[in-house]
Amino acid sequence: MSTDTQTRTGTYEVMFLASQAAAASFGDLVAHINHLLERANAEVVAMKKWDDRRLAYEIDKQKRGVYILAYINCPTDMVAHLERDVQISDQLLRVLVTSAEHLTEEEIKAHDDRTGLDTEAKLRAEQGDTADSEGSSKVRLGAPEQAPVAPAAEAPAEAPAEESSEEPSKEESAE
């Protein structure tokens, strides 16, 4: 009698929802997702950025989010651990895990855009670096510069306006 147990694995489609703040450092976000998948003993078959959208309702005071779609092969008993790790995570707002047994391996691999994720992470990092360098060059010490104020053209002094009331005065009504 053998005591060797076989672990059941399944193919899953996983949709991660990340906050805009976490997506600002996109490379770190992708690394964080890969770390969570490694903890769940999952093999990433395909991964891509799905979309950047406005949320239907606020989640943790966030109005926009970045969706990342991943196809994984994972032991069935580790799916619950993956969902719990995402709930604990500060960078990810939500996760949805569904079975992808209905898709063929070719259909799943057609969704693979990990090179695009790396490219986007590099571009965002470069944009962040240029924004930091531009911001540091605009730092000024001392009082803020003020634009010179053009002297106003002197208008002739106006005579004080006579008080007008809604009702006609008694002199006007007597006429």
C-alpha cells in the first residue's frame, strides 16, 4: 500500500485589481504579484495588463484601478492561500480566481504579454525619473517670484451714486 498522495493542479484565470498608487511603481507591482504566485506554488503561463479603468464604486478610497490578468497552473488547495495573501496585501485591492479548464494551451499563450509588462515598467520608471529631475530643477529658495504688476490706468473719480430705492420718492409721486 502506497502512502504517496498526488497533488491535483488546475489551470486558473486570475484577475488582480491594483490601486493607482501601487501602479505608479509598475515594476514593483508585477514583482509583488509574481511573489504572491510563487508563494502559492503557481506556475505563470501567461500574464498581461488588461486595462486601467475608473471603478464602479470606490474601494479603499480609490476611484481608479489597474487590472492585471494572469493564467496560472496551481495546486487546487493553494488557491485559497493565494486569495488570502491578496487580501492581506496593501498593493492589491481585489482578486478574482476562476477555472480556465475550458481554454486550450494555445489560447492561453495568446494572452501572454510579459514582455509588454516589463516594457511598461521601464517606461513608467523612466517617466518617474524625468519627473523627479524636472521637479528638482524648479526648486527655488527664498520668496516666490511675483510677476510685475502693471499700474492701473487712473479713472476719473466718479461722483458718489445717489441712493436709489425701489419705491419712487415722495417728490416724484406728487408730480
